[in-house]
Amino acid sequence: MELPTNLVFSLLTLAALAASAWGQTSAPSPKPISSANDAVPTSIPAALSNRDASENASAAPTTTLSPPPVAARRDGLWLSTPDGATHLQVHGYVQADDRMFVDNIRGEGLDEFLFRRIRPLFEGTLFNAVDFRFMPDFGQNTPQIQEAFLDLKSFKFAKLRVGKFKEPIGLEVLRSDRELTFAERSLASDLVPLRYIGAQVSGDFLADSASYAVGYFNGSNDGSNGVFTQWAHGNEAVARLFFHPFASTGVSALHQFGIGVAGSAGHQSGAIAGLKTVGQTTFFKYSSSATANGQHSRVSPQAYYYGGPFGVMGEYAISSQEVLNKGLTRRLRNEAWQGAASVMLTGEKNAYSGVRPRNATEHSTGFRRFGALELAVRYSQLRMDGGAFPLFANPASAARLAKEQGIGVNWYLNRYVKLETDYEHTGFRMASSSVTALHSENVLMNRIQLAF
């Protein structure tokens, strides 16, 4: 017998609240390797952290203790050699979503429950020289390998990464999936790639106030993941520069101001992925006979600022590619942008790397501590090239313009449990005023995120 969606979601909510009451409060464990955005310092730069550490060095004990071979820490299960040079961390997270569509693009109301992501993570270090990560995903009933890569740590200023991981282009895409302010990324992320097989060199310079990433990847589809076991019919070079111009200054309020630009250039052939709303409904797709056939390039200027409880971020993306249909090839230039802002209502420090509640619900206090509460707003839009209609896309079923407005509330009970509620409205405009527009999408998205 199939349980009603609302009942399933209610049971998960109760499980989340129960789990939050047993959150641990021990000291933090060593920081695991970052997932994809090593090219972007996401908190106070290392130079500042090292300075603070040196000032307190005299207070630190001088005795060095060997790590236990097996330890259950606050950030997962750790297995380590006696000298700590080789270790494995096992952890992960689950995201359960309830999406209540007041209206979808066909004007229908429906309720959908899904496990958006089920991701165990296996990461660690070999011989103090090579970092690794393996992250499968069992969400949405489609098992796949999301990330699998090795990092060679020979030089801090030039770290080599090989495997499947996020291409260093989109600012919102590079943010960890478990630290997103909204349940789904904006329309701007539709025009940048996600994870593909490739190789990348990245590092920091200018006293850690600037970072770079340069890579070569097998893939070029917008808004899509590559398949780990399949070589795509595409290749591209990617480069990214990101700066924290005030990171080394005495103006602490501007330490987390970052600005940068990323881009790619490559060749793509074959099928072209469709574009989706934040409710994950396809609102634009090319004609079945249209294929990518030539150069595909992107450019994305981007910036963010986090100061105290406030945070803002924005990016602009241009994707230009050659498309072939019925013997005619045309270069189509699509554009998107997004702006988002959030504030921690309970006063915590906001950051690109995520939020940690200072009054976390824990086993010793039960529910007397509230956790952290965040309010967020976002606007994004995506515009397709008018030259795509009618030869490369059907003007009656594919929208030329999509505009999204969203508002959300996030409740961080502790570092293990996060509850999200977003309301998203997406409106559409067609290529011709004589065509009936797609119905606006209005969806209330609720998410329970459990980390382990």
C-alpha cells in the first residue's frame, strides 16, 4: 500500500526533529576536502586563519597525539593510519522534498514527493599526498556517480584534479548542494555545465586573496551532468579567476567580498539538453532533429558579498553555440542572470560556504535552543535567442523567456538537520504574441535535509 505524500513527509519531519535533539557538540574534526570549488575561497582566507593560529600557538599543547584507527566524529566515521597520513572519512546527506504545485506549466495542480539526493560520501587522503572523493547518488530513482576524483597536493599554488567533478564556471553551481539557500538553483544555472570528466589545475596566489582554475573537460551541454562511464561527443577548455580584493586588509567587513569571471570554449555535437524551471519542468527544448554542431562558448561574470548576517550573490551567463537543423547552421546566443539575498534572522554569520547555528538544538538541551533561521529572496531570468524560432525550436511549445521569483525560509536546527520552505513563481513569454504562453508555474517546495 502506498502511503500518502503528506504522511510520508510528516514522518520524515518527525524523524528530523528527533535527530536534531541528539546533535553532537564535540570539537570540530579535521576539515574534509572541498567538493568542487577549490578555486574560490569560501570563508576567511588561509592567510588570515594562519595569522590567528600563530597568535594563539603559545596556548596550544605541544604533545602530538596519534589519531585513533577508527573514530566516530561529528562529521562522520573516520578510519586512519597511526600517523594520520592516510585516512578515510565516510559521511553523506539525504534530501527529501515535497513539491506542491498550485499550477505547473500545463495549468495543473499536483503534489510530488521525491528523494532529491541520497549521497553517501567517501573521501580522504593517501600518504599525505593525494586527496580523493567518491560520491554516488541514489536520489530520484536514478543511481549514478556524481563525483569521483583525485587531487594531487604537490603544490598549493597548482593543485591537479582528475576525474569527474564540477566544471569551474557557475558561481551558484560551485556552491555545495547541501549549502544552497534555495532548494533548487536559479535559471542562470541552466546555462552552465555541472559535472563532467576532466582534468583541472587550480590554486591561490596574492596571499590567498585570488584564485584560479584552468581545466579541460569532456562535455559541453548546458545545465547537465556527464555520465561517468560514457565519453561524450564534446570537449571544452575552462578557465576561472576569482578575487577577494580586501581579504588581506584591515577592513574585516569586506573580507568576504568576492568578484570574478569564468568562461569556456569548446566543440559540441549531438543532442542538446532541454532547460528546466526551478520546479524541474522542461520549458524549452530544441526540435528533435536539431543538434549541436560546432563551437560552444560561455562567459559568466559573478560576485558575492557576505557581511555579518547578510549575504548577496549574483551572476550573469551567456551561452553561445552552433546548432544544426535541416541543413542550416546558426549560432544561437542565450543569456541568463540571477540575484539573491539572504539574512540570518537569528544573527549568525552568513557565508558562501554555509551557515552554522550558534544555538544548535542538541541532546543536552532538547528543543530549548531554537537553531538558526534564514530569510531569502531571489530573482532570475533566462532569455533564448530569437533566432531559434521556428527552425530550431517549436514556438508553440518552447518558451523564449522565463522569469523566476522566489522567497524562502530555512531553519538550521544544527549541523545535521536543515528544513527548507520555498515558494517559487515562474512566468513565461513566447517567441510570438499570437501563441498562447505556457501557464505560469507556482510551486511550494519543502525539504528535509539530514546529514550524517
